[in-house]
Amino acid sequence: QVHLAESGGGLVQAGGSLRLSCQASGRNISHYTMAWFRRALGKEREFVATIYWGGSTHYADSVKGRFTISRDNAKNTAYLQMNSLKPEDTAVYFCNQDSIYWGQGTQVTVAS
């Protein structure tokens, strides 16, 4: 079974930065698509960013220019660097592998 463990969430002031990590076990991430989603209180789960095998990326319009998804295959870890954070970025952030496996989520709170 694949297990994804997110970390790096926390409280940050508007305009600040956080780096989320997603450590995968069970399967090496090198040949799989990794993605980040988020779910704000009272909202449905929202796509944030995806990184493919060769490093190509895709972002939701709401985070373009502010967030960067990356991966370190040697460490079997995906990352989400979040800059210029806004209060509306407040959500539980979930890591996803191959659109099948999910982490438990990590809370990101951006204070206004």
C-alpha cells in the first residue's frame, strides 16, 4: 500500500512563505504523477498543482506565479513551495499520487 505523509503546514502571515513536503512510501514517485490539492473550510476540494515524470508542471490559475511544485525522486518526496501567501490560501493541503493515493493533509493558515 502507498502511504503519503504531508508536512510543513502551519501559521504564516499574509505575504509569507511555506514549503510543504509529501513523503511517499510503498512506491517510488519517479514514474508517477504527483499533485497537490487543497480544501478550505466550507469549500470543495480544489486542484492546486501537478508535476509529471519529466518535470512538467501545471497550476491552478489562483496560484500561478506564487506556488511551485517540485520533486526529489532520490528522496521520494514532492514539495509545494508557497510564496506570497494570501488569507484565501488557508486550507488543508493534500498530496496525491496518480490520482489514486492521498495523504492525510496538512493545515495551512494564512493570517490577514
